Amino acid sequence: MTRKGHIATNTLAVCDRNMQFVYFLALWEGSACDSRVLRHSVSQINGLKVPQGCYYLCDNAYANSNGFLTPYRGVRYHLMGWGPDTDAPQNPKELFNMRHTKARNVIEQAFVVLKMRWGILRSASFYPIQTQIRLIMTCFYYIILFARKWQ
């Protein structure tokens, strides 16, 4: 359940720079901690694997760990890049957070595209959790199959 009383599913997804999903997992209720879902995913035999020398960008719900990179805590990151009176990064940490956020926006955009394609994902669901998981997994599978078909 969410804090608003809706049944929700915690979904872990990874996409590449081209907004193509390369990994997804919808297995946990929405109340599950994000780091717990990630820990479960990387511990599975066919789970999430990070290529050697690479990192996946995460938000602050996760911890920096081998293969996963989060922004600096307590450091500004939504710096505006428009107009003459905008705040420029004041130090390397702010610059890192700004670039991290810009790069991580790709996953946000990928979810927008997914929700545009599958209207059932746009609003709260009143289906039981197992039905929600099946619906989400089906939507992801079709998106991946569609992307492979057109490559």
C-alpha cells in the first residue's frame, strides 16, 4: 500500500541511453524499500548484472555501491541552465549532481513513454498485487519486443 492507501507495485527498471529498457523487475509491493528490491535483484542468478567498468545511475533511495552511482547527498542538483541569471555549479559536487540528474532523466522519460503506450499504468490500480505484477511485466515485455522488432 502507498501512503495514500492505493495498492502499488515497486518496479525496478534499467534503461540504456536510447530509452530502451534492458532490465525490469516488478515483484514487490509498493511498500518495499527500493534498496531491498535492488539487493534481491542483484542476488538472483538471472538478476541484474552490471557490466565490468560500468555504473548504473540511481537516485538517493539507493546507496553508492559497486556498479551503482548516486548523487551527493545534501548538495544542490537542480541547477537551471537557462538564461543569464541562472545559478551555475559552485563546486565539483554540484557539477556532478547536475550532470547525474540530466543523465538520469532518461529513465524518467522512458517511464513516460511506457505510460503513454499503456494507459492502465497511468493511474492507481485496484487489482490484487499478483495481477498488477502480471500487467506490468506484460507491458514491459511488449515494449521490449516492439523495440527489437524495429531494430
